[in-house]
Amino acid sequence: MNTIDLVRQAFVSPLGQLVESPAEYLSLIRATQDAKFGDYQANMAMPLAKTLKRKPRDVADEIVKTLPVGGDFESIDVAGPGFINIKLSKSFLQWRLTEQWKSPTVGITPIDATKTIVVDYSSPNVAKPMHVGHLRSTVIGDAIARTYRALGWRVLSDNHLGDWGTQFGMLIYGWRNLRDETLAQESPIQELARLYKLVNRMGEDDANLARACRDETAKLHEADADNLALWNQFMPWCLADLGKMYDRLGIAFDMQLGESFYQPMLADVVTSLTTKRLAEVSDGAICVFFPDPSGKVDEEGKPIALLPPTIIKKTDGAFTYATSDLACIKYRVEHFKPSVMVYVVDDRQSLHFQQLFSAARKWGFEKVGLVHVAFGKITGKDGKPYKTREGGTVGLESLLDEAVERARRVVDENSPELPESERAHVAEIVGIGAVKYADLSQNRQSDYVFDWDKMISLQGNTATYLQYVYARNRSIFRKGEIDPASLDPGQTEITLDHPSERALAIKLIQFGEAVTMSAEDYRPNVITSYLFDLANAYNGFFRDCRVLKAESEPLRKSRLILCEITARTIRQGLDLLGIKTVDRM
Ligand code: ARG
């Protein structure tokens, strides 16, 4: 159990004396930011007092009266109008730290029964160059998948590739009519990227060319043998190119079932929805409507809709993005029986997902959780979408190269003594980590400003700072020639007498709850904030408490144990975010 759940548990019985369902009030117990209010604070006396028509202070006193002090709690006080401040006891902290030491996940509490989650993320449209915008889904989705895996869920990560779209008509047209044979021999994927850009540009002023491309797409969708052969030729190149990027980011998917995979199922989706009278013909297209179930009508007598209708078959007979996503939901439910499916996709697709989820519910998929984990744009300092100095979109590969180059400068400056090959290795880890962390540490729903200088800084809420704190921690063990495995909190009493030791201990035993909260809200930034606070608490401890030169051997061991748990927690926490650590940097 997480520390906060243990604290909440103690409140169940006292609250049970006052109300029938204490659960909603338990959520009002939170960790405090400031030790002057204790370690946890319970704020339920105010809403309870309203329900019970009593004074908050009296309600708080009554709750506190029945809570046992002396065991897990050192003190429980009522402050102000009825805030309950809880201070954990030393023996409780020592026990929690020892458990954390023993835990292979450093205190992450797995859920009881295995549940399945499908995480749909990255999902770029292939054959178009990946740019900085694709980073967010990839990085956030990977962190969510890793976090759920650590919590003991069965995680199925799915790269729902856009591999059947109109870009293929353009590529087929370009390949047949505009191909540069030499370039195509040298690097077919680069030739495809060039052709895509070229055809895209030419199509803007040439309506005939644009139509020809659309015809090629239509032929592909009708399974024209020549076009299908080209598609089959292009796909491995595209996948290999994407794979290179994912390798570099350290990301692997359990499956890559793109839109093309669902094509054979689309006609049945439309038939099923039509037969069930959930879809109907409108202006020649087949649409799913979302009327208000209450049957309300507007001033003109037309039924009020909750959402605009979604087209599942166009007038020209083509199926849509929505049709394919409906087929995909059916497929996933039938094959994997997930408790929940999350879609890590930017917020411009919010309407699509609202329509999709509503349509799926009507269609009979009522139980599975369907969540759009939406996120905002990456912008430059001017607030506009992030562009290169020349104004083009920033390719993902060159972005990562630049991150590593900049990290290299930091490493060279900081640790000139490291051998060349090690510096290159560290720079890769620091550079990639910085880019990922900068993204993950934002509230995902806001747009975020891409800023190189902040990102790779040894100070502030950055991966570089955390990696640096970690490496410095490791250097203590190197310097003292201590093998962490030789330490044992079962043999050494963990001393928590200095306020900075205690503050660090409190942060450490809150790792599990930070991870749970991050997972529940699909918010990796809960973990980054936690890690940043932890690193700061550790720095405070390191500033105030001598470790290698502690006053006595037991104290030295106790402090080394705190250092070791901190290191493991940072490493595990960063691992949940897909970020690596190094022992020296
Ligand atoms: N390929 C889409 C795009 O780039 C994102 C797909 C997201 N996943 C999904 N199941 N719709 O916009």
C-alpha cells in the first residue's frame, strides 16, 4: 500500500462513526508541501461540518480523539478552523524506508488483480517525415505505458500508424512520374520524403495533379494490384526509418497495427451500425448522429444534437478515419479484453474522439474505459508552432542531433576528465533525456515552449539536473569504496534526527503514491515534479548532513542507506519516463 493509503486507512473508522460513506472524505487527505502543517493534512472537517450541521472544529476534534497516537503517528493536531495535521512517527518512517529498500520497484505498489490497458500512441502518418509535433505523443505515451507496467498491469502499447492515407496516392504518383533513379537507389526513404514534399507543393497549384494523386489513393483502396505492390514496396522502408527513430528514443511497441490492418473490417462496421439503426444515409454519405437522448428539439423543431454527426462512409464510397477507429475498438475489445484504452493524441482531435467514443458506446462497447489523453502544441518562444530558423518544421532527427550536441558541450565542460567514448555515450543519454523530460514535465494540456537553454541546464526542473544529482550520489559510493549491497537497513537503524534527514525520508516514502497518481490521471508531470522535489530534499540533506564523514559508523551507514534509496528512486522514477541515468557525467 502507498503511504497515503495507510494514513487514509486510519481515518476510515473514525469517519464511519460520522457518515455512512467515508470514501469521498478520505480523498481530502493530502501530503503537505510545508512541514509546518505536518506530513499529511486532512481537510474533511469543513465539508463534513456542513453535512452534519456542526462546527468544523468540533468535528475535527471528534475525529482526532479516536485516532491512535504513538504508533504510526507522532502527533495529530487540529489547527485553524479544523485542519487536521498529521505527523508520521519515526518508527513508521523507518519501517517504510526498509520496505522501500527491499522492494524491487522501490516502493511502487502493484494493483491486486491484473488489468489490461491498451496505450495507443506515437501513431504517425508514415512516409511523411516525423517532426517535433510527433514527439509529444511518443514520449508521453511511452511514459504512461511504462508507468502502468510498473504498476503490474498488462500493457499493450500500440503504434496505430497512419499507413493507408492520401499520402500514398501522392507517393505512388511521384514514384511513377517524378522519381530520381539515382537517389531512389541510394536511399529510397529519402527519395520518398523528397517526392512527398515535391508532389505536395506541386499539387497546390496544379488541380490535375492533385486529382491524379487522389485517384491513385482510390485505386490503392480498391486493391489495385500495381498500387498495392508499390504500397508493399514502400512500407518496409517507412517502417525501418521509423524504427531507427524509436530505437534512438529507446521505445518499443507491443504492436504496430496501423490503419491498413483494419481495412478488411470496415464494410462490416458500416453494415453493423446501419442494421442497428445507429447510422443512416444523409446527403449520400452514411453518418452516425448523436441526438440528445431526451429528444429535445430546437426552435425549428429539429432534434438537438450532442455532437455533430460523424461520417463513416463518404459519398464516393470511401471509409473514414472514424470507421477505421471503430473497427479498431471492436478488434481490441475482442482480442485483448482491456479495462481501458487510452489514445495519446493532440487536442485538435478532441471532437473526433468524443464522436468515436459516443459511437462506440451506442454500438455496444459500454464497459471498456475510453480515454483521450490530449495534449497541446509545442511552440517557439514567440508562442507560434515551433519552426526552424528558416521557417520549416523541425525534423525529429535533427532535433535529437542538436540535443545530443548541446549535451556534449555540457559534458565536456563539466567532466573533461572522462574518456572520449564515455563522453559521447553520456551526451546521448543526457541529450535525449533532456528532450523527453522537457516535454513530460509540462502539464500536457498546455502548449509548451521549446527552449534549448532551459532544457539542458544543470539547474532547475530538468532531466540533466536529476541525472547530475544521481551521478553525484554515485560518486559518494565510489569515493568511499562502498558497495551498496553491503548495506542493510535490517542491521542498521535509520537515523532521522536531523530535520533534513527527516524531510528526505518523507519524500522518499511518497514515491509510490506519486506513481499511482500519475497513472490515474495519465500525467507524467506528477512524476517529474515528485523527482524534482526529491532531488531538492536530497540536496538539502547532503548540504546539512555529513555522509562519508558522519560522526559515527552507524550514522554513516544510516546516511548511506538514505543515499542509496534516493539513487534507486531517482533511477526508477526516470526509468518510468523512459530516461536513463549514468554513474558519471
Ligand atoms: N495517425 C493519426 C495522426 O497522425 C493519429 C492516430 C491516433 N490514434 C488513433 N487510434 N486514432 O493524426
